[in-house]
Amino acid sequence: MPDLQQTTFTLDDLRARADGRGPLPPEVRLAVLGSPVEHSLSPAMHNAALEALGSDLRYAKVECPPENLAEAVDCARRANFLGLNLTIPHKFAALELCTELDDTARQLGAVNTLLFDGSRTAGFNTDGPGLVRAIREVFSFDLRDLRVMVLGAGGGAGSAAALQCALEKCPRLVLVNRTENKAHDIAQRATELLHTDRLEGPEDPVTVIPLEASALREQLTRTDLVINATSLGMKRTDPRLIPAAILTPDLMVYDMIYRPSVTRLLEDAKSTGARTANGLSLLLHQGALSLEIWLNRPAPLEVMRRALDQVTA
Ligand SMILES: NC(=O)c1ccc[n+]([C@@H]2O[C@H](COP(=O)([O-])OP(=O)(O)OC[C@H]3O[C@@H](n4cnc5c(N)ncnc54)[C@H](OP(=O)(O)O)[C@@H]3O)[C@@H](O)[C@H]2O)c1
């Protein structure tokens, strides 16, 4: 068996497996499709869980260009896969490939988990519910009770976070995106999902602001939780997203980035006394929820957490 955390398989490997040959071992009946997918830590987390559960199934990562998604999903089905995870850039296009969707996937407009059942392809979204669990775990607060600012609300992860906040009926939601019109689109969808009975006051519960210091400063005074869902912070040389001087000790700051484990945003927030956490808990909880969909049994959360800690140490 190849090292499934280290090995990135290709679409050709998946095609070959569907024809009963090639390097993808028959035990591999789960995988994440993405592009790029090489960095994914999901094989380590899921294979540790599958082993701990005594399952023979194994999980791999497969590089899949956007134009080949439908074929890759078909190959996985023919290869007797149980299901798939989808990551960037497939979460939106996968909607079209599902014969049914769970409520969250429909409301967030994105799918990160597929379950094959005969001719049916059920699509789920565990990113949103995973975020709810992650925030509860790291900050001991329910997302539904927090006034939230989402940075990068127009991106894939940010729009899912923003729409999940709306589903949770967060009392206040501030959306920020470098390309502002994308945040406006998400704000419209978030407003449709929000019930107006939990308004904080007469103002609109969803506000879009530019990614600019004075607007951020003004909104941060009425924010409990800041979620960074931009890719800014992955490189040490990246510029600051928020000036350090406008961060305050009463904030909770969640950075979806987990590599590096402490981004400049988290470093700045921590030094003001704010509570901080990186995105490893989101990776863990969305993964655990996917595993529960595939296996229909509780995921061994602590085993998965340890596996992630090991590969990120
Ligand atoms: N913890 C987890 O499990 C998890 C899961 C998913 C994603 N993530 C992380 O979340 C981040 C976003 O991923 P994604 O899939 O949502 O990517 P994406 O769809 O490409 O979105 C990227 C976002 O970052 C913004 N952005 C990029 N460069 C920027 C810059 N220089 N200044 C300001 N904003 C900038 C984009 O703004 P524009 O719209 O203006 O381009 C967009 O909002 C990544 O760091 C990813 O690793 C973590």
C-alpha cells in the first residue's frame, strides 16, 4: 500500500481503477478530489480514523482538473467508491452532479461530500456545520450568539461561513471582501436566509464594508468574532489584512488558515489579548461529519485530531 498521505493520485489513476487496474489500491474507496490537492491533510485524518474503527476502507487524494470533475465522479462510482470529498475548485460544480442534496448543501449552494448509493449521488455540505462545531470547541460560544465579521466573504470558504452564520441567525453579520461586489452577492443570499426576528436593532443585520482600515475599525467595535477566510496569511511575507492597532482584547479571532499555525493576524490579535484559533478545528470537524455520512457511525474525533496534530507538527 502506498503512503496515502504522501501520494497524490491522478485522474488517469482513477480511470485505471475504474477499469480494475492501476496504482490505486482496491481498499481505497474514499478520496478527496481537488486542484491543487497535494497539500490536503485529509488522507492522514481519515485513514487514522478508518484504522481505529477497524475498517478496511482507505482514503486517498486525487488531483482532478475542473473540466474533468464529472468524469472523475463517474470513475469513482464505477470503481465502487463509497463517496468523495470535494475541495477547491469543485464545491460549486458538484451541485449539478448530485441526484439529491441535504438542506445545508442547498442553502450554502456548495457540496463538499458525496455519498454513492446505487444510482443515487447524495450531496452534503459539512463545511458549515463543521464551522459551528469548531467555533463552539475553540471559543466555547455558539456561532448563533455572536456578532460576526467574515473577511473574504466572497470566496469559497468565506461565502460558506457567511451563509452558515445566516442559517444560525447570527445577530449581526459584517461581510468584507477585496472584490466588494462578491460580498454584496453573498449579503443578498444571507439576508434571504436570515429571519428578521433576531435583529439587533433597526439596522440591516447584514452589512458589507470595504476592506479598508476606517470601515473595519468602526465595525470591529460591534463585532465579537472575526473569521479570516481569505488566503492572505498563508505566506509569512503577506501584508496585514487588518492593521494591528485596530484589534481589541475583547475579540475572538478565527483564522481558517492552519499552515502556518499562527498567521500574522493571529499573532497581532494574540498580542492585544484577544482569543485566537487557527483553522485546524474546522478541517477536523468537517472531516468527522463527512466520515459519519459515509459510515453512518460516530467518527473517532480524538484519533483524527491526533493524526492532524502529527502531520502539522
Ligand atoms: N480550515 C479549513 O478546513 C479550510 C477550508 C477551506 C479553506 N480554508 C482556507 O481558507 C482560505 C480561502 O480558501 P477558499 O477556498 O475560500 O479560496 P478562494 O475561493 O480562492 O477565496 C479566496 C479569498 O481570499 C481573498 N483574497 C485573496 N488574496 C487576497 C489579498 N491579497 N487581499 C485580500 N483578499 C484576498 C479573495 O478575495 P477576492 O474575492 O477579491 O479575490 C477571496 O475572498 C485559504 O487560506 C484556505 O486554505 C481552510
